[in-house]
Amino acid sequence: ILNVEQSPQSLHVQEGDSTNFTCSFPSSNFYALHWYRWETAKSPEALFVMTLNGDEKKKGRISATLNTKEGYSYLYIKGSQPEDSATYLCAIIQGAQKLVFGQGTRLTINP
Amino acid sequence: GAGVSQSPRYKVAKRGQDVALRCDPISGHVSLFWYQQALGQGPEFLTYFQNEAQLDKSGLPSDRFFAERPEGSVSTLKIQRTQQEDSAVYLCASSLGEFQGNTEAFFGQGTRLTVV
């Protein structure tokens, strides 16, 4: 059974500040890693799908990196805005058929 | 519709009652997944369909849980004789196929089940 760990579990950040959080996973038999953003009362939405060691992906003020050899991914948010408040979920693919999620990082941006 | 649709959005059930949760995936999506998210936890895998075939049901917590997708599109998750520990958000997701390359999952808004 894959064990995906996210830290911290919750985070409060002042508007305008930058922040980052971590997803750790077993480095053996890596296939792909997904980041999802889940805003309250909405559906989780994919931010990034990452497959290659050293991958760096960016979408606006949000970026992510991947290290498959040591088993971690970082998600960065630059210049946090209130609309960034959400739970950020990391998931690893197991057997090409299912996502195994971490417990999420709940981010709150304080105006 | 444009996205994955789940109904009902909220369900309150008395302990012992049977419930049925519906998922309408994105048209043409072969794969369909059900996840259970308890308070403060990440989503936990329940079951997976490829078209109408249920290929993995290893995450179903007990034989009170049953899922079907008879025509390879709409899916129903049924919980019999609900218990308080079944209270959770049930998420449905669909994808074009297996998670190869950049294939991502598309989620519904979930059904929040409260058993009283």
C-alpha cells in the first residue's frame, strides 16, 4: 500500500506572501504524481500532472517540482491571494489505474 | 454536461437506512472512480470501473457497500444499513482512460452523507 504524506496539514498565510508545501511518497515504482486544488463547495481540480524526475511545472503564480529519486514534490504559491484558499491534494498513481491521495494541506490566506 | 455531476449533494440518513449515490461522468470517459473522504483525511479509494466492468473494488470497506455502472456511463454507489462511520464525503471521478502520460481525473462536487 502506497503511503503519501503531505505537510503541513494546515497553513495560514498573509495575503501577498509566498508559501510552499510538501508531498512525500515512496520513490520505488514511481509512475506519476498529481496535484489537485479543492476549493470549498467546488470539485477538486487538477493543477499539475508530473511524471519525470526534475519536472517543474507552472500555472500562473503556482508552480511545482518533482524529485522521484528521493520521493518528494513541492508546490509553491507566489504572492498569495484570497482565492488561493483551498485544500491542496497530492496523489500518486498506483498500477496506472488509481490515485492514492495524501491527507491534503488546507491553505488559508488572511487578507 | 460539461463536468462530472453527483447527486444528491447532501444526504442525511438514519442509521440502518439504505442510500444510493449517483454519479454522471463526463461523456466518453472510460474510467470511473469512487472515493470516500472522512473529515480531516484525504480521499480514500473505494472502487474503479473501466466501462461497465468493475476492475477493482478493494477499497470498499464492507459488504454493505456496492457499486455498479451497468451501461458504462452513470454509476451508483449503494450503502446498505448505513452506520455512523459511513458519514463522509463521497467523491466520484472520471478520466479518459488509465493514468498514462498527462491523463488527469475530473471530479464531481461530492455527496456529503451524514448518518444520524
